[in-house]
Amino acid sequence: MNYITNSLSEAELLVHSTRLSMVIFSWPIVFCILGLVFIIASLAWVGLFILLIGLLWALAMFLKIKFSEYGVTNRRVVFKVGVFSTIAGDLLLQQIEGVQLEQSLWGRLFNYGKIVVTGSGGTKRSITDINKPLDFKKAIEKEVAAIHKSAIV
């Protein structure tokens, strides 16, 4: 969480962080296996080409996991994605109007999913394929509730 910890302001604390799920390796692994099947079936050039695509795709997914960060602080939801070009952003907790969790059957089985954070004015930020999305959602909701509670008092 290098980007997130470096971007914390004074008195801001990181309360929850997550990374992308390893499930993003599933298609590259399928391509690698398919390439090996073609190599075994004496279609070496086709197999090597498919295997190379699978390996390059797996490398790209590894870099995506390595350089993507998602966190909840006591003031905002922060994210950074990208390897060569970076997209970083945040959404202040007091501007959050809703948090939605989307999980497929596979997502529930392998504990990954998508979080959609809706901010004031209808702005939406989607965070896809993250580990333990329910924990991330709960962390956002807990911090939003704390912000609103302190605003009432």
C-alpha cells in the first residue's frame, strides 16, 4: 500500500486495504493449459503461440495485482491502478451516498467481487475483482457512519 500510505494527510489513518483477487489469473492459466495441450498434440507452433499469449497475459495480470491498491481511510476511499500509466483517485466519505456489492456465483465461491461506490451527484466509482469485497464494503460503511455520527453531534 505504498501509494495509499504516502498519500495520507495529517491525522488520516488507513483502516482497511485490499488487493485484486488472484482469480484474474484464471483465463491466462486456461490459455497456458490449452497451449500445452496443442504442443502435446503435435501442433507445436500453434501451442507455443497460445502458450506465449497465456504467459504474457499472466505477466500482465501479475503486474496489475502488484501495482493496484485499494483502501479505506477515516476520511476517504482511495484507489490506484496501473503499471505504466496510473489512475489514482479518491472519494471523500462525507460525499458517499451508497455502497453496492456485486458478486457472481463464482465470486461468492472464491470470495471476490465488485464494489460500486455512489457519491453525491450520482458519481460512481467501480472497484472490480477485489479480494473480500464484503469486508471492504463494511469498512466503507463503518467509516461513513462514523463521519455522519460526528457531523450530527
